[in-house]
Amino acid sequence: MASVDLAVALVLCLCCLLLLSLWKQSSGKGKLPPGPTPLPILGNILQLYVKDISKSLTNLSKVYGPVFTLYFGMKPTVVLHGYEVVKEAMIDLGEEFSRRGSYPVIQRATKGYGIAFSNGKIWKETRRFSLMTLRNFGMGKRSIEDRVQEEARCLVEELRKTNGSPCDPTFILGCAPCNVICSIIFRNHFDYKDQIFLDLMERLNENIRILGSPWLQLCSFFPALLDYIPGKHKKFFENFACLKSYVLEKTREHQASLDINDPQDFIDCFLIKMEQEKHNQELEYTVENLANTVLDLFAAGTETMSTTLRYGLLLLLKHPEVMAKVQKEIDRVIGRHRIPCMQDRSHMPYTDAVIHEIQRYIDLVPTNLPHAVTRDITFRNYFIPKNFFLSD
């Protein structure tokens, strides 16, 4: 009997917590957007298909409109769905929606440094420096275009080794963009069979798979799981530590050979900036920030490009009539005896359009990265408080 009373008391407490949460949501300066009624503790998790959250969000938007509220566990999140509403928030009101939302597993690994998941001054200064440095390398002695062309030759040679037999090009298509990023960051060009390179690629690919797993989605909803329950997040932290260790090793090598008058890559430029700003306590030019920034560039540049190339090939195989038109334009403008360059783009409108359509069609990052608002804001007649999480 006592156990039954305890269970009833627990259910009542949970209901009270839910009612309190809903009351707080609708009180104060305004109200959050509508959404499905959350369950105590679980929120709306049972109403989402965790293996395809983007499809679940599309279905919910048909019921609640392009702006609605979901509870991931006990954490309410405003969802923006569709081109128009995302453009209005992220472009027209870009400053107000510029804060990065919470992603517990990555924030624990990066400690708030880097580009992708930092905020405030760290984010603004690191982003500004990184864009400027990458732009400079694009216009320097050996441009990014040169590096891409060199890697394209290596990629074609690797594909030729298959002798036209059926193969899975996933790994090779991942190596090519990864090598371009490595050449800009580390001044390294790896052979595709280099064991260090293979280990870096494997750990990076495994972490990408882990981040997309239902388990990591669950850990994002309930961060306490990271501390008390074993799971894939442990392997993520292990891989991240190994990748970071490699970056720190390369950083030490760069420090030993650094010529401040002739920086050769991204790490050199960052180390020079560290020395220039060493007395400025407000700017985070530290080895810790350098390591996490390099890993952000390494992961984002590699994964997005390799996925785009892979799905691009699949789509062209599915639509041979489109592939034939692209090949005809390539033969007319470039021919078969030289490598493409950026100047060719303006003379190849059909191929350019196909590439953009591939990027649109594949929905590369369907739920984007989480955002938060930098101040209290009224958006489409709904009140969103400062630091409130958003998904788009």
C-alpha cells in the first residue's frame, strides 16, 4: 500500500512540474509559439522519430505552422521550419539570432572554444581571424585553388586504380577534401594509405556517425547521461582527445620552426597572432582555442564536402540525362586534356546550376546547429526570451 501511495505522490509531483513549466511559458512578457503538449520529464521525445528528426519536424510544422515549440526532455526549444522563416531570423535578424545553442557533448569536449560552438567575444574574434586567414591563403603565393587542383589529380588517380570495376568511393571521396584542409592547416599532404591519415579519418568519421546517432540525441535531451551511464559518448570523447593530441603535436612542431615573416599555414598565422595579442586578456588567442578551431575546420570542411561529392555522384547516376548534359558542357569548355579552374565557372551555367541543385536537394544539415537569441525578442508575435534555444 505504501508503495502505491509513493507512486501516486510521484505522479502528482511530475504533473505539478509540468503545470509549472507550462505556466512559466505562458506568463510574463508574452508566450512561446504553440506546439504539442509535452509529457513530464520526457517532453515531446515520444512524438519524434529520432532516426529522422527532420521528417518529424516537417510533419509537426504542418500542424503548428513554421514556428512552434518542442520540449526536448524538460528543455523547451523553438523550432523554425522552412526557408522564409529561417531567412527572416538568421539573415534579417542575424545579430539577434547569432548565439550558439547548447550541445552538451561537444561543449564538454571543446570547453567553449573554437568556432562552431563558442559564443560572445571568443566566437566573434575567432571567426573573424579564421575567415581573414583563409581568405589570405586563397589569394597568396599558393592559392586554395591550386591545392584543390592538385588533390583532384590525386583523386582521379585513385579512381583509375579501380580499373572501372565496381567500388565504394566513400573513403576516397573523404580523403580528397580532408587533404585540402590538412594542406591549409598543417602544410601536410598525406598519401591515401598513410597510417596516420587513415587513423585521423577513421576517428573523424566515427565521431560524425556518433553525433548523428539516436543515443547522442538522447544525451542532448538529458545531459546527466554523460556522467552516469556508459555509451557511445565515451568513444566520442576518446576520439576527440586523440584528434586534439595530434593537433597539439603539430602545433609544437610549428612553434619550433615558426618564421613570423613567412607564415606557411593556418597554425603559423594563429601562433603569430598569439604572440601579438599575448598581453590582451580579453582575446582568447591560446593554444586551447587554436586546437579546437583547427578541429572545427578539419571536421566541417571534410564532412560537408565528402558528403556533397558522394550524394552528387549518386544523383548523377540516378539522372543520366543530367549527367550527359554536364559532360557535354565539360567537353565543350574544358576538354579532356586540362584540369578545371575557377575561371571556367562563368562559362558553364548548366554545371554550376546542377552543383547548386545537388546542394539544395541533399539537405546536408537538415536540423542545422542549435541557435539561441542574444536578447529578449518578439518574433512573429511570439515572445522568445534571451538565451532561449532554437532549432532550424
